[in-house]
Amino acid sequence: MEELQLGELEGPAPRNKSLFIDRLAAGRRVVLLHVEALSLPILDIAETAELAASAGLTLAGQVTARRRREHPRWLVGSGKVDEIGQLIQAQGADMLVVNNDLSARQQRNLEEALGCRVMGRSELIIHIFAQRARTFEGQLQVELAQLTHAQTQLVGGWSHLERQRGGIGLRGGAGETQLELDQRMLATRIKSVQSRLAGVRKRRGQGQRQRRRSGAQTVTLVGYTNAGKSTLFNALATAGVAAEDKLFATLDPTLRRIDVPGAAQVVLADTVGFISHLPHTLIDAFKATLEEVSQADLLIHVMDGAAPRLDQRIADVEAVLEEIGASACARINVLNKCDLPQAEPAPPDALSVSAATGEGLDALRSRIGSALGVQDPIEVDLPASAGGVRAWLYAADAVLGESHTSDGGMRLKVRGDERLMARLRRDLAACGRRKFEVT
């Protein structure tokens, strides 16, 4: 589907002649409309403004409307529509962003009344995802979300869809309306994208099974968008993942091996951030990516200690985890950005860290090890001939202390998970020593 990128065209109401819907072109200077009504979800206007900034838009003005219920034609009343139009003209804006989702008819009526592009919250988020997607899988997932969203805009959306097509040499059947034709084309395109995504998911599943066979345990970072997950990922994995101060800076999942004291193999995964009322079209399209969350051995819920409304953000993350079937996964709560002034009290079980300065990261690694089954330290006597065993124990960061025994051997204080301890016992038995002691 031909999709217009934000800011691609400027000027007075040019048209975007896309494959399915005739839309006014998007611009760069936007007016933000915040509507409060009993029938609408309560959304943070500051967060929507941040979404607009993350999409590369410039906020030219803001309008707030309070109503008992949403207006079926424009979402707001005619007087408020006139006020918005005057503000758009005065500020030289070329787009209206609404801090709610619109019906197709409301969107069409607003665009006709204002003479500029109108974009709801879900559509804005989908556009941001389209800007961020870099991998083939991510681009397919975004395309699927765009196509699914377009389906909701067809019915009742645009009057040209009522025209009939048909006859000799035309694509549609006799009497087939433009709406029916577009619906059929959308369904065919969605089926094609879903088929290609199935192949990508199959390869992803093979990678997951290979990690399982190798005994690697997966730790996945989850949390509200812009909570500092990518910065924490870079700090733990010594990776070079892009970490920017904007919403949804990370979209495609990234995996790296990390060193956890006493744990044999640990893979850390960085995933897309969550947000309140994340569009269902995106959740459905990104199901395969989010499987990295639901199939993880351990989740690290990264919270932004400097953000307002922390309780609400935690609840939003919990809602998404519930929806993708990951609410029962073992987890560690981490309060990030402890080097900044804290906006609200932290949950009592949260471990305070600063991914930027490194504060608390050693404690986090230790807690990850405990959650993955690293046992209490033990002392083990090694013969002098077991230098190779000693070497890999140090490489696994499993040695807490060392001393020499009277027979020239080594006594190590070791910690590790069950897999590491099983390997230690096998290697000691293979050393040819008739007897070794674990005390």
C-alpha cells in the first residue's frame, strides 16, 4: 500500500492519492486537539504531544474540548470546529492531531471542515512505527497494521467509495462498488503480508528452539516507552543499540549474550516499549515479536523513576503483558534513572538503578542470577590437574574466592546455576581423580 510519510508534502491541502483512500496530505506544523468526554478513554495530552514530536512534527497550538459525550459528526461541536480552524489558519498549521481515535466519518467531516489532514492517536502511533521499522519483519508488521487500520477507514469513510464500477474491461464485477473493490483488494493484500510474516515467524521459532537446545536462558526487557530500556540493554550487554530520548526509539527486537555471575548462558532481549491504549492493530501485527516477551525465562520491568503518573504507566504495562499472555512470567522490577529527581515513590520491591551512570547494575546482575536459579555459594576442592576447570569457572564469573590446599590443589568458592554445577561435577569426574569434595 502506498503510504504517505509525515511531512512529505506541504502546502494548502494537497491530496494523497493512495491505493484505497483519497486523503489530504500530512504536514509538519500541527494543532493538537484534546477531547475530554465520559465516552472516551482518559489519555495524557502531554504524551500525545511527545508522540507528535517523536514523529518529527512541530506543535503550533493546542485546543481542549470538554463534552458529556462525543459529537457523532465531528467529535466536538461546530463552535469548537470553528475555533480549531481559526487557530490552524492563524498559526500556519497544516494538520490536526486528535488525542483520541476517530471514526472514519468523523475524520472525513473534520478534514472537509478544516481543509487539512486530520490524524487520530492510533494512526499517529502507526506512522511512528513505520518510521522506526528497519528489519524486514518489522516492515511487514507495520504494513499489516497499516492495512488493518485502513479497513476501519473504508466503511462510512469517503463518499467516492459509493460509486459503482463494473462493465467490460474494468477490474470489478458488474455493479461492484468502489467500497467492495477496495475491501477485496485490502483483504488480498493483508493475506499476502500475513503469508510472508508466517515464514519470518517460522525462522524466528527455529532460533528460539536453538537457544533452548543450547541451554540458554532468555531475559527480556519490558516497560513503558522511553523508560530507558535500550540504555539499560547497552549497559548490560555492552551493545551499541540506538538509545534516543523519544517514544518508540526501539522497534525491532535485539538479542545479545550477557554475563551473569554463575549463570551458564543468558541472552538479553530488548523489545518495543508499551504505551497506554496501544492500538490493537499493532499488538496483533507484532504478536511474533512480542513472543520474545511471553516465552522469556525472566522479565525485567524497567520503570522510569523520573516520569509522572508512574502507577498508571505500571498498570498500562501490566495490561499489555496480560493481553499477550506474559503476566505469569517471573520478573524483576527495576526503577531506572535513579540519578534523576524521582517524580513519585517507587514500588517497594523495585531495584533502583541508573543505566546512564551504571549505579546498581552489579546488584541487578546478581538478582538476575538468583532469579535464573543461581544457587548459594559452595566450596569445591580441585586437584592441581584441573586447571582447565578452574579456567572456565573464572570465565563464567562463578568464582568468588580461591585458596590452596595442602596437597597442591585449589579450593574455590563457587556459585552457579544447576546447569553449571552439573558441568562442574562431570568435569571433575573426568579429571581422573578418585575422590573430590564439595563442601
